[in-house]
Amino acid sequence: MEFQAYHAAHWAALAAAVVAIAAIVAFRAWLRKPRAGRALKRGIVLTLVGSELALQVSYGLSGGWGIGALPFQLCSLMLWFSVALLLTGSRRLYEATFFLGILGALQALLTPDLRQSFPDFRYFHFFAAHIAIVAASVYMTAVERYRPTIGAALRAVLWLNLLAIPAAIANALAGTNFMFLARKPAGGSLLDLLGPWPWYIVQLELVAVLMCLALYGIVRAIDRIAGVPSHSEEVERS
């Protein structure tokens, strides 16, 4: 069955995403217990690694493995960044995954570039991987109390441009469409709101900056309501 956006299978996946993220936030105090936190982190890591390895195996078994299977899509890169983040606790990786991982995965969840629907393997792989990418950064924010900064928002855009370099090279050499730099997704996406190629790539630079700043603003607004000090306020107090 072909996937159709905002039909039953899509709504079920979005509901699963909401439940997963809401559960992490709601049970954040309990998850700060070492055993509970380690268990969830391991679960997210296994979901991320398992989904990607299963995808590569499926390519091999079907004879479809090629350069297009390389992890040069933004969410594929953020998948491995998220794994490294959960294993190392690196704040530099958090800067990238919080902004690029959350924004990229949310865009994918809302406008999936997906043809296969439930109960196809690709359906489960697509949504499990993207939900886990968001869950990794939400966990580090809500449970581990990591916080983004204005500087991190701007550095995330730099990360985006650096990661686009190998993707663009692969696109030029092999005719792929990593990070949608060569053309917009055929199934429709938020990129359809921008101009034609290549102008939408230039417009994306501004959109990326604005979305990163907006995401930072949302977190700061929530923290202010909850009485959580910002990074700069913590530095001043110390």
C-alpha cells in the first residue's frame, strides 16, 4: 500500500511521536535516576542503530544498495550524531542534534518523503528512526538539563553548511539528492513553499537561521515559565 500523508497510518505515527516525547518530559524526574536514565538512553541508541543497520541490510538483500544508501541525508547524519551524543554526552554534538536533529526530524515526520505505508518495513524504519532522533535531544534537554544557547543556534547553521559539502559532492558525482540539494522531494514537503532550484537552497539559509532561533526562543520561554535560569544567568551567578 502506498503511503498517504495525514491518513490513518500517518496519524498513528504522529501520535506515537507525541506520546514518546511527552513521556520523556512527563517522567523526567524519574528518568534522572541513574538506572532509569541509562535504560532509556540504551533503548534510544538501540533503536537508532538497529533501524539504520536494518535499513542497510534490507538494501543488500534487495540488491538496491548503492551510493544512495550512504548516510548523507541530514537525518541520517543526525541519527549517528544522536547516537554519539547519548554515548558521550558531548555538548558540541548536542548543539547540532538539538537544532538540526529536531528540526530535520520534525520536518520529516510532518511531511514524510516516503512511499511505503503500514505494515511495510520502511514505514516502521522511517518513523522509528525520526522519532528516536527527536527523543535523543529531548532526553538530553529535559532529563540531563542540557540547554541550547544563541551561539549554539548560529553554530548549528554552520554545522548544516559543513554537512552539506559531502552531500553536494555525492549529488554531483552520482546524481543523488542528499539533503534535497539537487531537487525538492517528489512527494511534497515544506520546501514547496520556497522558490525553484537553486534559489530555494539560498532561501533555506535564512529559514534555517530563523527556525533555529525560534526553537531556542521556545525553550527559553518554557524555562522562564518554569523558573529555569539561562546559561548566561548561571555564569553570572557563579
